[in-house]
Amino acid sequence: MATNQIDPTKWVDQYSDYLFNYTIARVNDREVAQDLISETFLAGLKSMKNFKGEATERTWLISILKRKIIDHYRKSNSKKGKAEVRINYKDEESEGDWLEERVADPFDKTAEDSIQNVELGEAIFNCLSKLPEKQARIFKMKTIDDFDTEAICNEFDITPSNFWVIIHRARTAMASCMEKDWL
């Protein structure tokens, strides 16, 4: 049953600043960010009939925007035969980047690649097991299972600020662990 309504006449006023801040942190280019937001609004208008009302308008627009950002990186990296999305983050304590998605060319695999993928997967789950339980569950839900931030906050009864602190700490610990175990 739909609980949230959609009103595209208010999108620019209500969401453009939030979407811009979200996008600029990921693409680091004002013009590209503005184009991606425009594409998001256009895609939202075209797919309004698919809005079920199970999420808020903003969450729905963010999910469209995420796909637009991924598509942007896929296009820009298509010459390389693979796409990767680096997510830049900055908070009061530090800044860095996180590899959000990587899509390899399925026709460009060797037996060694398959072995490395298995080893990488084992290394990731080994590092994940070293995190505190709550931190590991939240990290896995967000990064691996692709749950929405709002859903995770509701599940663990935490604020969005607390959520991002937990994610930041998990990413830092995972990066450090992966450097030791994988690199």
C-alpha cells in the first residue's frame, strides 16, 4: 500500500541541493553533477508510474541518481573494458575514497583471474569477520546487500549521522585489513 506520494513540481526546490551535494562528492565535477541531476529528474518523470510509494520521494530519486552515476562511470571507463565507481568521502576526521562497484569484462578472464577472485572474496569476508558484529552487519547491508540507508537506520535504531560514522570506521578498518591480507 502506497504511503508516500510523488510531486515532481517540488523536486527542484526540495531535492536539488541534496542531490547536488550527493553527486558532487562522487563525481567531483560541477557540470557533470548538474547533468546527472537533470537526467535523474527526467528519468523520474518518465518512470513516475513505477513509483510504488514504499519509499520517500527523495530515496526514490537517490536510487535513480545512483544508477545515473554508475552509468556515467561505465561510459567514461568503457574504453578500458571495465567500469569502476570510486566514491569520495569527506568528514570532519578524514577523507578518502571507496570502490563502490566494479564490473569486469566477462570475456577477458583467465584461470588466474578466477583464482584471484576467489581469494579476494575470501580476503574480504575474512576482514569482515574481524569487524565488531554490529559494524560488520551494517557494512554488509549497505555495501554488499545494497540496502537503503534509511532502512538500515530503522533496523538498528540509529541516526543517519551514527550510521555514516559506523560505515566510515568499517571502511577504514576494511581498507587497512585488505592492505595486510590481500595486497
